[in-house]
Amino acid sequence: MHQIRWKNLSGWVVGVLILFGGYCFLAGPTLTIDEALENLSIRAFVDHMTVLSGDVMTGRRPGTPGYDAAAAYVIQESRSLGLKPGGLNNTYLQPIAFRRTKVDPTSTAFNVDGSPLMQATDFTLHPRTTRDNIDVEAPMIFAGFGISAPDLGYDDFEAIDVTGKLVVVVSGAPDHFGSLERTVLSSNASRDVELRERGAAGVIIVRLGEARASAPSRTRYIVPSDLTKATGTPEELEASVTVSQRVAEDWIRRSGRTFENVLATIRSGVPLSFDLGIDGRVRGHFVIETFESANVAALLPGSDVDLQDEVLVLTAHLDHLGTGIPINGDSIYNGTLDNASGSAALLTLASVLTRMEAPRRSVLFLWVTAEESGLLGSEYFARFPSVLPKRIVANQNIDGVMGMITAATDVLAFGYEHSNLSEAVDFAVARTGTPVSQDPTPEENLFIRSDQYAFVRNAIPAIWVQGGRTSLDPERDAQGELDTWIAERYHKPTDDLDQPFDLEGVRRELAANLLVTYHIVNEMGPIRWDENSFLYRRWVGG
């Protein structure tokens, strides 16, 4: 079964690693790829993961001493492996300033043609991070789903101008859109980018049914003034509000239409946008908390004079949720699998890559912050790389070493169909004999739900390889065990060191990722998008 529990060793491992200053590897002969596979140390992986997810790290919430301690540990280990600083000012850090905001409910108001709506019952105001207060008054215009996708035969903005207006949109997408297209285009991120670029003052989202009673806090990084590009596009909309369907029905009725018919039309794939003939005024004050956190970046320079300025970025998010509501008396959300395991995997891969012949392309090991807040650390790096003038050509992400749950005879490769990074996956599976399987849950669109998507949105091809769902042990159900893990441990204090780990699954997943990395940096020609990819059309070639 290859399963063990390590919780009783956690204090011992932390003490030993602190006492002796890190997990050091003795210098030796240059490793071939075959020798590197044999030298992947599962014990080193477990030791790194044990330190990073121990209680002393208090859940690694960005802006806390626990996260800073985890970052310091990763820097210590990177330095001991001989990796070069890949951050700013010849350090291993890329510092980021953040704002976390929430709405002051006593100062919130939304009036339509002078008539007030009721907070929590009729509408919910969403926090802004680039301003302390808002007072936005503008004409209101209905813009369907707020989607512009001419390549899919649909464009809500074809016949309207939303400049300076409060744009009313329905959550969702036309029925004929595929799962990926629907998920991407109906997301707040995609819709808000579209509206910001078109000069809208704000967005009013119609949630089918009732509006939520309250809005969560919002976290966003602050772009330093010296990094801001003079594009004229703001970082966020001035105002963002959600209203209940009942409220929107009244606005549509005033225009001489029915909400039911309008919704049926746009769902059928026929755009229907029009002025509502009413004005809205949104006011609010936000309570702001500022904090700092940092990405950790360590560079393995390339050796090929023609390729060394091309960089493969290997990512894993270092952060987790910190401390929270106790469950069975435990308030530390350790994040052992999510994602101390991925962070440990990067260190383990680095331990063999640094003992091989120098790669042709450069490799940047990047432990990002604030993934749990919305892929913020990876987005910041993708927009403002700390390794300029080197060029980021690809991203390989590890978000949870899923083989820890159950060793598999196959692998999953999220992003396989979007670029020629599939060649690296093919190379890996040919060497290991573990084939690539189809995504068993395509409706979840996992490829756009972790740090690799921040790179994709910035035109950089990406891949995410993990253990598959066909169990090595025929008596076990890999998908079922993953489903149980999600129900019982995901984002809970029970994702800690007191859970079984399948070490054979870890070995297989690390080996697959090492082979993918090796092929990208040493054997691939130019890295290219598949121009038929929807993500290419959306974020690169459109």
C-alpha cells in the first residue's frame, strides 16, 4: 500500500532541519536523466512537506509570520541547492503589497432614478481595492451576459456603447457555449476585463433568484506606480453590485419587455442589449487592511547561448488559509496536500535538476503567494516578471501532489490540448509507461482554476501534470478516494500530517513532472500555442 502517517515525526523533522540549517545534498557526479529519476528522494519530499505544513507555520496565510517562515525555509533550501536569486534586487523575494477590503454596511446606498433599493434584500455591494469610497452616478444599460465572443458567434456589445455607464448583465452564458467557454467568459475576471477596456463605470450583476445577503472581503495586489503601463485601462471597475432577479425584472419591464423573454433570447444565442432609460447611483465606503507578502523565486540558469534567456517557470503556491474556525478543536488549516506538497515537490525536483548537466533553457522555481485569494501571486509575477529581460516561455504548475492520495497507472495533463507542451507530456509517458488519460471531470475546468491560468491569461502556455484516476491497486478507487478527500479534508484542518500518504504515488508523480521539465528545457524547439485553442483565441490571438 506504501501508506504512512508522519504527524508524530513533524516536531523532530522541524528541529533537525533548523538545527542543521537545511536539507543538504552532497555534491557528486553529474546525473543523467535516468540517474536523476532514481535519485528523486521521497524522504526529502516528505521532510520538506512536514516542515512546511507543521503547526509552527500556522497555515501559511499571506501577511503572517507563518507564511514568512515558510518563505524563509524555501529560500534556505534553494540557497543550499545552489539556486541563484530570482527575485528583485538580487534576492529570492518578489515583494507584493496587498489590500484586503470589506464593505462598511452603514455607508452603502443604491438608488435608481432617485428611489432607494434595500441593502442585502435588493442588492449587494462588492468591495473595491483601489479606492476607499465610491460615489458613481450613471445611466444604466442592459448588456445581456456581458460577453464579447465573435469567434463563437456572440457579442453583447456589437450594437451598444457602454462608456461611462452602469452595465446590467445576467450571470451565465448562452446555452450553446461549451463548458470551458462558458466558465471562462461568464467569470467575473473575464467580464470585468471586457467592461474596463470598454470604459464602463461599473457592473450590476443579475443573479437569477435572490441576491446574496452580504459580500465577502476582496483582496487585490497594489501595482507600484513604476510598473503601471499607460494603457488607460483601470485595474478595476469603479462599482460592482449584485441584484436579485426580482429587481432586474422591474427595470426590464419599464423598457417595455419582459425579463423572461429577454433571458430566453440571450440564452438561445441571440444578443439583446439596450438602454434601460434609468439612472443609477451607487455609494459606499470600504474598510481597508493592508499587508505585504512575497513570491519566492530561485533561478537555475540555462547554458545554451541561444536559449538561456528563455525561462520555464515551475510554480507551486506556498500559501494556505492560516487559522480559522476550529473543527474538532483544531483551528490550524495546515494545507499539507494543498499545497505544502507542491511546494515540497519543487524543492525535490530542484535537488536533482541542480545535479544534472545545466539545462539549455533557464528554469525558475517560483513559490507564489495568495493563490487562495484568487491566483494573485502568480498573476502579479506573470504581469511583472522579476527575471526581466529574460523571457517567460512556459509555465509548469504543481497544485497538490495528488498521487499522495492514491498511486495511479496513468497521468492527467491539464492544458494538454492548448499548446505543444503536450510533446513534453508525451515524452514523459513514453518513458514511464503511464499513459495520459482524458480529464475525468471536464465540467470542473480545473485548468483555469490554479496558478497556471494566471500565466495563460498573460499569453504564456502552461501545463499541469498530476497522477491520474486509474489506481495502481485494483482494490482501490482513485476517483472515489479523491472525492472523499475533498469532502473530508479540502480546506479543512484535517488536511494535515495526520493523513495517509501513498509514497509510490508521490514517486510516480514526481517522476512524470521531472521528465516534463527535462524535455521542455532541453529538447523542445519553439514553444507554441495551438491556434485552434479557445484559450489562445481569448487571451493571445484574439
